[in-house]
Amino acid sequence: MIARTTTTRFPRRLLAGALLAAGVGGLLGGCAGLPQGPTYTDAELRAICERQGGWWRGELIAGYCEYQTASISQAP
């Protein structure tokens, strides 16, 4: 009687393990195909640019912040 119960449990456990692995694999594989959103919006990039002393040129070139570099001609 003991041999019969162990032989009937093994296929059920094997099937349950295979279904669990397929479900986890489906979840991980399905989420990997989603497109990534932008890290920062244009408004956030503009605020960061202005905080750091730059000029926001996002209207001309998308996401571009212009900084003035030091030059010899402007030195006192």
C-alpha cells in the first residue's frame, strides 16, 4: 500500500512543479518586453538645468541644457 501512494504522488508533484516554473517564467518573460518610460520629464530636466545655472534649450534640441564655459576673453 505504501508503494502505491508514493508512485501516485510523484507525477502530481512533478506536474505542479512544472506548472509553477512555467508560471514564473511567463511572468518574468512577459514583463521584460514592456517599453521603458523616460527617466525624467522635460519639466524636470528644465528645473535641474536652471538650478545648475544653465539655459534650457529643450525647445530647439530635445533635452538640451546649455552651459557657458569660461573663456580667456571674458577674464578680468
